[in-house]
Amino acid sequence: MTNSMQALSEHAVTSFDIAIIGAGPAGMMAAITASATGAKIVVLNDKPSVGGQIYRNVDRSPLVDSSVLGKDYLAGADLVAQFNQCIDAENNNVQIFNNANVWHIGDDGELLFSYNGQSNSVQAKQVIVATGAMERPFPIPGWHLPGVMSAGSAQVMLKSDALVTDDAVFVGSGPLLYLIVAQYLRLGVTVKALIDTTPKTNYVNAMSKALNALAQPSMLIKGVGLLNEIRRSGTPVYRFVSELKITESAQKADSIQFICKGEQVTLNSDQFFLHQGVIPNLNATRALGIQHHWNQQQLCWQPTLDQWGCSDVEHISVAGDSSGIVGADGARLMGHVAALNCLSKLALVSQTERNNQAVDSLRQLALLNRFRTFIDRLYQPQAAHRIPRDEATVVCRCEEQNVQQLKYEFDRGAKGPNELKSMSRCGMGPCQGRMCGTTVSELLADWREEPVGDVGYYRLRSPMRLLSLVELSKFNTLSAPPPEVVQIHTGSQQ
């Protein structure tokens, strides 16, 4: 930190009671819950408006008829309305900054974030990290080529700008993939094919968790309905596929090859959307240095938390999909629970009141987590699509490091993620390891023939995003507002 920044941070600053990072289902519900007590709250949201990825633009959809996105999406409008109501209420002490990118969370509750081209500092007694999920890397040959994107990107374009792509090929597995394909079809957009990578063995293995699926029968019915909707559309569906490879022409993706029913199939297209589930977005929690562990059920890293979302750092809680994949409904519940616990720590509610108000949310979370064991088993991605074998497959797209290059550095002594990072620059690019970190952990575990949990993950530090010296020179320290002040900050998109 520069001398000028230190001087600013040393000034007397009025702390917020709770800082919430993210305004998806978990962040919004945490703010709604906490604002009811009159707590001073600041919400730092990296998107232009609230809702997160799942409820993106639900209150301002660019689509003529947003009902095509489904009832679950529209249900988010009520949550957004409740959040806006708590922001607009006369007696609430709430500030929200949209287009605000948090790049440092301090041990003392200081948060530094980028907003309108300058750096800002706020202080909070409790911090709730609700940064959501990101799509799991899908490192197959050609996944880095122009014309290849994540299926989530297709949904962002649809929800943000009503943009779609005709004759795209959707590849992968899981409820989100099927939902996006169904949304395309409802809009009358032609989908060239759905290539389903769910192995046959997954269906057999999931039967051991079949009773858990009954914990949420409505979700089970919904999933079956999406698959039937796609089949009725006449869209070609290839199931149980393997050995995926995207080929290029003129430095752009032009076809995909795979094995289906023992035969090789080639489909030509100029747009491919890949998806094999989501994993927690962990850069913030990793940079904080809180304890994480490998979740073998979901095949991802996640923070180690108690039932209230508390980490091993006293003032840091984590809620929603950034704590482990729980879905939109689970994220709401976790936001409620985490906020109640923070309020208890601040002595704004008693522990008895916290416990009483959290009973129903904790019960519903338990049911959702039971159902989750079935979904995680059914749509567990193939090892071949997580741990690339082809030496030419790119692992780190930022630094253009492929399997062969990483194996070379491993053989030279880079046995851990940080050693591999320093010797190859894998994970040093603009995404700061988001798109390669999980793959690197699994690759090293495979090469070392050890559990992933013993291999570890990159050591991350602040800043969590790229910063310019110009931005750092424009530094502002913000204080919590007096009781009668309510502010909403929109900002310009960074």
C-alpha cells in the first residue's frame, strides 16, 4: 500500500456493520435480512444491476417476453423487488455500489474496490462474501479457439442484450446446459445439436442416491421436463459421447469431433457452447487466506465453513454458491442464515432470536443438500474432460500453457501449484487462475498419484484484479452514512 493510501486509511472512518460482496440471491437476501434491524450495510456488486448471474436483468429484461426464460428466472423478480424496497426505505442505512470490483479484503475488515475509475476504501465489522459460482473449466482440445464459449456466456448475452446465435452446438451436461438449450428453442432459435457428455455409468451410480432425489421432487420433475422439451423440438441429441475434439480452420473453430455409439461423428459449426457444471468462485476467499478443502462430491475446492457460513477468519462469512454449489434457492437461504449470524455477532439480535429465525432456512438447506448429492452424482463430469491427456490441450488460456509444457515443468521439479505457476506462468494471467486453477490441481494429483486435497491450490494475494497506477492515484475513503441517509451508486461499467 502506498504512503498516501496508508494515510487515508489511518483517518477516523465510520465502519459499516456489514459489507456484502455480491448482489446475487445470497447477497440480496443477506442485505434484506440485515437491513430489517437498521444495520449499516454496504453492498459491492460487480455487475451493472443486482440479480447475479441467475437473475440477471430480471427486472429490466431486454426480451419482449421474458417468460421464455422460465418460472425460476421470473421468481427472482420478487427477490429483486424486496432488495430494492430495503434500499429505498427511508430508515435503512444501506449503500449499494454497482459496477464495483473488490480487489482487496483486509484482516481488519477494510475492503478496497474499483469504482468509476478510482480506488475506494470502506471499513466493515463483518464481511459476507457472496461472489457466486463460475463455470467449471472444460479443457478439451480446441476449447481455447475463437468461436468456443461457455454456455453461461450464451445465457449472459441472452439476458443482457437479447443476443442469440443460430445453429450453435451445445456440448456437455447438467441442468444449466439443458435450460439454456430450452430457452433458445422457446425463442425459435435453431440449435444445431446438443452433445450430452453424461456417461452411462453416472445413471447407474446415481441410483444409490435416488431416495435423496425425492427430497426435492419438483426439481426432479423440472429436469425431466427440460429434457423432454428438447427431444420434442426435434433438435439432434447425441448421448453418452466421448473423445471430444474441436478443430479449427483459419484460426477459428469450425467443427467438433466425438465418439457416439462406437462411431466417430463430425459436426460443422462456427459456434460452440461448452458446459459441465459450475464451481465456487474462490479468488476472494483464497486471497483472504481462509481454510479450503477439496469436495470430492462436487469435484471442486470450497471454503471450510460452519453451518452459519463462518470461516476460520472471525469477521468473514461466505454464502451462496461461493461456499459450495447450492443453487439459487440454497443461496437465498444461506444469505439469510449468514446475515442472521452476523447480526448476532454484532449484538443486533440475540443468539436465541438468530436460532429461531434460522430454523426453517436450515431445514430447507438440509433438504436441498440431500437432493444435491443425487445431482452431483448424476452429472459428475468425466475425468477425461477435467484432466486433459492430449499434450497439445491448452490448460492456461491467459498464458497459453498446454499440458506438454506443464508436464515438462513438473518433471523439472514443479510438484505443487505454486511451483508450477512460478516456472511456467500458468495462473499469472488476467483471470488470476480462475480458469486453470482446478485443472492444475487435478493434473498434479494425477501426475503425483495423490489425492487432490494433498496437492493444494494456487496461493493468491491482493490485488484480485488488474489495476493501473492512474486508478491507484485516485483514492477515496468512504464512511458509513448517518441514519437518515440512503444511497444507491450506479457507476460506469469497468
